[in-house]
Amino acid sequence: VTLAWAAPLLIITAKLKARSLQLICLPAADSYHELGRSLAVPNGEHAYYGLKLPGSRTYIHPHTYEDPNQAIRDFAKEIDASTIHIERVIGAGEFGEVCSGRLKLPSKREIYVAIKSLKAGYSEKQRRDFLSEASIMGQFDHPNIIRLEGVVTRCKPVMIITEYMENGSLDTFLKKHDGQFTVIQLVGMMRGIASGMKYLSDMSYVHRDLAARNILVNSNLVCKVSDFGLSRVLEDDPEAAYTTRGGKIPIRWTAPEAIAYRKFTSASDVWSYGIVMWEVISYGERPYWDMSNQDVIKAIDEGYRLPAPMDCPVVLHQLMLDCWEKSRSERPRFGQIVNTLDKLIRNPTSLNELANSSVW
């Protein structure tokens, strides 16, 4: 067995002779961390295990578990179904309904929650894919990431319980309140989303479907990143379209290298974030308006970028353009975006120059 460091992961390369191998002993700070199980690779070939070290800040992909139910047990709290009171339907998705309701905590206090239910007649794969969102969400802890309260898996329907966001999705919320916020309030929304995305990037999580429709807003105008499904992320997105390379991608929000080569990275999430900034300033307008997906791809390839929305400060449109650099390495990182927005919030006079102001 050979060990190699690729911080924050420890890569173990093992030549397998036995039919199966269980890796369990990784001493660290006097604790042991179960590393998972895998069937032996035939013909004595090498197997590679990416292992999360205690205290490291990298999320674990649920599909790395041989037993997906173990991922749920590790990262999501089981909730007694009798403590959940469903009130009304607020949406629907590929897997079933989304409802609002109340959850009774052990302290007897009740909190409002959102409840996603898995519809009847599901396959084992659908159950696994549905619960994978909880396995991912349960690893995150940040004020701008939607919080998982727990899951119901021991009875039917299978449910995922999250915090309730009173104002719903950001795109719908902005359209409903067109023109009603100050620039500083809009920048505050952008800052919250960027902070959540910096956290995800630091955790080595690539979202792939960052868009205003996948941001939720609470009663205090705090924006939180949501939608952490795996296959469902793109299959269940009405904006996703099939590409020539197969698979569905939300073209208008996706970086060109991700569309062309399926290279999804934090840098491609930054491109999507630039589109979200544009959505926020335009109060939920549709990016590229009524252009077809193919026309959008062609225009971007030829260097076209979305113009500044009405009354958009120059500095914000420039930040969008930075996010839309063709070269991934030229785009800012989420940490830099947060710093830039923080400076604007501290010194708002720089927001006074508008990109489309005219001098007569």
C-alpha cells in the first residue's frame, strides 16, 4: 500500500489481492474515521480512494459510497415523521411535491420548514438520487446556503426537510418587486450569493446550475443558494437544453467551456454568477431575452456579452464582464468577488456612475 498527500485528500493506492477491501483506520487526533468500502478491482489493478480527513473542508460526493444509505446516515439527521405538519403545496419537481409546513423540535418549539416528498412508485435509483441532495446539503453550514433540517427515510413518503424561505425563488421575487429596491440592497443580495458560493468553492463543490431561480430569499432579504441534486440538477431544470455532446445544460447561465467540453469548475460557476448579477440588477429579466440557445452559444463564441441593464452602475457591469472572460484563469475567484462587493457596500459613492447614463 502506498500513501500520497494531495491536500486536503489522502490518496491510498492499494494492490488488491483479496476479493474485497475495507479501509477503516486513519488515526488523526486520536480518532478513527471510516473511509468506506469497495469491491476489489479485478486482475490486481490499482484502486484509488479519495478520503476526507477529519477537520478538512472538502465535501464528500455521495456516489463515492458503496452504500448510499450510509451517506444519508453520515450527513442527514433522521426526523420522526410525527413531528412534521404539512400545510400547503408550494411547488413541484421531478421527484414530487414541495410543501410548506411546521416541524416540532425536541424543545417543543415549532419552526416553519419546506418539505420535499418523493412521489409514490419510485425506483431505488430515484430514491437514491432524491436523497443525494440531502447527503450533500447536510455537509454545508453557511448563512447563505439553504439549511437541511433532516430527512424522513424510515416510512413513506420519503422526505427532505429544509428551512423555509418566505420569499421563494429570487427570480420570481425580483419580478414581483420590480424597481422597489435600492442599489445597495441589490448589491447586498449579490454579496450574500457570492459569499455562499465562496464557501461552496472552498469545499470543492461545483454547483453547475447557479441561477436566480435556484436562489431562495427569506423575509430579511437574505439570499441562500439551493438545489444540490446530482442528476436531478439539470434534468429537472426547465431552462436546461440538450447539447451536441449529450446531457442537459442551462445554456444561458453556463460558461462556454462547460457547454462545449462539459468542464464544470468553480470558474464556470463564476461565469454563472455573473449572469445572476445581471438577473438581480434587471429584476429577473431573462438573460439574452428571446434569442435561441444556439444563437446565444454563437454570440458568446464571437465575443458578445450581455449589456448593462438600465440604471446599472459601471462597476457592477465591469464585474459581470470580468466573470464572463473567455479564459477561465482570467475570471475572478469568489473570494475576490466578495471583497469587491464589500468595498462597494462600504463606499457606495462608486455606485453612482451608471453604465447607460447619457449626457445631453
